[in-house]
Amino acid sequence: MKKQVLAGALGLVALLGGTFATAPADAAAHGRHAVRVCAASSTATVASCSSKVMVSDATGKVDASGTPPASAMTPVQLRAAYGLNGLDATSTVAIVDAYGYTNLERDLGTYRSQFGLTPCTKANKCLRVIDQNGGTSLPRMNVGWAGEQALDVDAVSAICPSCKIVVVQAKSASIVDLGTAVNTAAKQAGVVAISNSYGGGDLADATYGKYYNHPGFAVTASTGDNGYQGGSFPASSDYAVAVGGTSLVMSGLTRVSEGAWSGAGSGCSTVNTALAAAASFGTGCAKRAISDVSAAADPNKGGMAVYYPTSSKSSTWAQVGGTSEAAPIIASVFALAGGVPAGVQANTIPYGHAGSLRDITSGTNATSCPTTQWCAARTGWDGPTGLGVPNGVGGF
């Protein structure tokens, strides 16, 4: 594993930077509820992003308070929850999303400044934003998908502050365009992990797997925010690390509780083969089982503070979650672990190191379920949380 200790000044500032609740806070208790960030897609080959943002019950909008919500997770809280404080890396995490985001660099700067993280800019070569073919013809702005991108780059910044970030923007939300962007991401120098916070229908690797088959890279994919629904591609691909979600409660830097989030996607693919690495874990699926691992995703209990675009010109602080939060967290943990050995499919690694993960054994994502472990957390593998959440980097 390649691990670096954070510079003393950065560690101190990150520990103190920003404010966070000293006792568990429930956003819903403050008159807020979660809504989708991106429009839902009704077409299997067109993806929806897997983010949800907390909005005011009264206005249906993000509260523009000018400061991070007190109930939202800070970088140091997320690192504390997963045993990552004191670890860092200098490799590159790629983010693949659809459409453009006019003020991505500006908003990322605001986020990092708020929490005492060193600047990540195009000028210092920490940040790159490219189109799906690797060029600079960036696609048009889409506010919903821009909100997704804000969550993704902020999550990488939170978990791996010194990681470089490359954002690859697909020209549309089609799996073909997004997949083309994944192939481009894998060609970028220094990239060790590629995060995909979106999903479409349960598509076959025989047709679409060529976009996500990158041994030696950690290709993570959100399982979705609709609970037990069956397969969702690319999480249902044999080539992706399928990332489910949890509800996380912190008191300061102390992890109070963590259980399966009711929205965490889970299920069995009907078209892609079961992972050989999962054969002894009792998934109950004849084919590919979802998920493999998990991290904070509940927008209410575990949602991140994000500097969030509300239009092509304006942004504000918001509390954002969904399995779109979990996917870049896990991609960043793979980066902290030193990346994936050449020729190895990343989704096999946690199954070989399950004892190094923190098992999640409570919570459910469905009121009824054909097979209990597909919907309810239990000892060992289960659908909503997979093998569990990071506990340091030993599981990756």
C-alpha cells in the first residue's frame, strides 16, 4: 500500500477546519427533505445520476445560508468514520459524469478553502476537466448533473485531499457516451480509480462491458437510490465495484451508528454472470449480486456538505447524499490503498479481504423481499451494504 501522512499543517487545519455538529443532527428535524438532483430516466440505456439533496419543506429549494449545514458531514468526519485520518495519496481519481459544469473549478475552490484543504486548480495541475474524448470541447451546462459533479469532486477532496482529480464530461447521459468517457479516463496519466455515480437498466456486459473492463483500475459504480430494484448498470457489470449505501451518524469525530440506508440500491443482475470471488458469500443470486461494498449515502444521515450549483452562475452550501456520495468515497479509498495491481479486477479485492472491512448488520431497503439478504443488512454479505464499509484501507 502506498500511504502518505498528511502534512502537519494540513492535518491540523483539516481537523479544525469548518464546523461540524458535536451531537448527531437530523436534517429532517429542521424542516428539510431529500429530492433527486437529476431527472429520472425511463430508458435503460440512458443513465440517471444517483444523488439526492436536502431542500426546505417550505420552499422546495436548497437553503442558501452561506455556511455548510450543521447536520452535514465534513471531510474530517468522513475520514474519521472510515479510519482514514492521517492517510493521503498523490495519485489521480477520475470522475465520469454527463454534461458540463460552468463553475466547477470555482466551486471546488470554495469547498476546499472552507475545510482547510490545499487548492486543487487547473493552474497547479491538480484539476483537469476534459470531454468524453479527452479534448476541451466541453458539453453544455446541466444544473442537475453539475450538482452531481460537485458532490463527486468534493467527496474525492474529502477522502483524499492530495489526490489529483480529472473530470471527464460526457456529452449526454447515454451509457455509450458515459462509457466512452470511462475509456478516456482510463487513458489519463496517473489515474488509479474511476468513479461513476449513475446507473441505467440492467444491461449486458456482452454489449456494454467494453466500456468498464479496465483491470488494474478501481472502476466504482453507484447501485442507485431506490432500494431493492434489481440490477442497475454499470453497478451490475462484472467489471465494476458496485457501491451501496449506509446511514451514518457521527458525534464530532466519533462514529455513533451506521446501518443500511433505506434507499441503497440492491438486487441481482439477470444478464451478467456471478462474480467468482463472491461464490462463498451466500448472495443468493444466480448471477451478479449487488452490492460489493458501501459507504455513507443517506442524504439525511450521512449526507456531505457540498458547495452546490443552483444555476449556471450561482452556487450555495447544501447537504447532498445518495449512492453517488458512496461511489467516489470508495474510489478514493482505493487510491489511498495504492491503487489496483496490474491485471486485477478491483471488485475481487474486497472479497479477499472481507475481514478488514467493517460489517454493517442493521437496516433494510425494502418492506418485503424475496430473499432476506438481498434487502436487509446481516452478518456477512448483504445487498444494501455488500461486505461492509471501509475500516482503514486493508479491504482495498
